[in-house]
Amino acid sequence: MAMRRTALAATLFLFGSLAAAAQGPVPGPAAPTAPTPGTPAPQQTPATITESIQIGLSTDRISITSDFSGADLTIFGALDNADPLVYRQGRYDVIVVLEGPMRPAVVRKKKRILGVWLNADSETFASAPASYSVATTRALQDITDQNNFRQLALGTENIYIAPMDRTGDRAKIAEFEAALRSLKRTSGLYSENIGGVHFLTQSLFRASLRLAPNVPVGTHKARAFLFKNGIFMKENSAQLAIQKAGFEQTLFRFANNHGFAYGVLSVLLAIVTGWLGRVIFRRD
């Protein structure tokens, strides 16, 4: 009996050894492989580089004299961290704006009554840019969508003009606001120069703006907006001072600082001028 059990155990052991040999060796933990000579090591992805924009004016002060007939303003700018591929594909756009001081404005609507034109209605606006000039690399609709222009208040149609009475008739306010924009464009105070921004190199650009002969006196703000693939990236700004010069400036300051004395002198000057005219041209 013991011999039969021993023979059976030997038989089972033999079959187990044969089955293990048929399955092959059991895989162990993989050993680290040495890098192949000449194979470059994996590189890390560089951090995303954000572009920025800088601008500088050809002059920071413009003087207005009696013979002032307008002026050309040149604004130079540079892009920091510009992508060469994006530049070659023409996907960088720049919009340069020169915005005048904010001032109140009154728009009147004339009506013909009995053959005479009279002021029939009016709307007062608390603040509106006294002047607004725009220069762009290309047409506005080719740079980005209209919603972005509204959010950034870019373009003569999108600048914010605040009405004095915000609770008034919206239709009336919109009508007079459109009339104000039209009057400003007709007088040359609101203007757009499509293609007025030119890239000189990959990172340098130049913008040309025309100042109207009736440009308002005060501090103007130059702003440059950078777009990449239609997406607004960065903005930068600089200030421009426009002031009267010469005798006009002296008279202007005197009238503002000494209003009563200016009025008295004006009356005396008118009296003296009238008396001299009577003496010179009187008939004996």
C-alpha cells in the first residue's frame, strides 16, 4: 500500500514538472534599459509666452497757434515676445487710438416753423470724447468680432457717450447720440484710418494719425491694442498735451484766470476802437 502511494506521488510530480516546462519561465520584474547612444533625451514643453506691447509718441506736446491747420502725429510701438510664425502668417493686429478729453455735449434738433429754422428739441450728454482718431492694421471687421469692439469701446461707433438723463427715452437718446457721432465725423474730430498702422519689422510698428484743425485743447490719451488671431492680448497708453501757444495762449489764460478784468478791458477796447474810427473817418 505504501509503495502504491509513493508511485502515485511520483507520477503527479512528474506531470507538474512537464506542465511548468511547457508554459515557459515566469516573467520577473523588468530590468531598467540603458538609453541607446545618440538618442536625444525627452524635452520639456516650454511655458506659454505672452506678448506685450509698448508705444512712444513722436512728440508729447503740440502747440496751437493762429495759423494751425492740423498736424500729423506718429506713434511708434514694439511687441515684446512676438512669435515669428504668427507674424509671418499676418495674425498680429494693432489698433491705435487717440482719445481727446471727455466733455459735455448738447445736440439740438432744428425744425422749420413758419419758414424759420428753430431749435425744436435737444439732448444733453454728460460726457463724450471731444475728439477720437483711430488707426488700424486692416479693416476692423477683419481683426475681431463686433462684440470685442463693444467690450473694449473701440471704434467711433462703439465709444461710450453718457447721457445726462439715463432714465430718458432710449429711442430719443439713441437718435441724438447717432447725430452727435455724425457731426463729429463731419467736422473731422472723429476719424478712422484703415491701414494706418504698418509693421516695420517683426516687432516694430508705426501708426499715423491726423489731427483736425479744430482739435480740442487739453490732455489726449494715446492707446494701443494688440490682437493675436482675433483675440485681445494687451494694451498700453501714453499721454499727449495739446495747448495754445503765443499771444493766443496768453489771452486765453488771462480770460480764464481774470474773467472780470478781461470783460472790462474788452469793453474799453471796443470804446477806444469806436472813438478812433469816428475821429479818423469823420467828415469836416
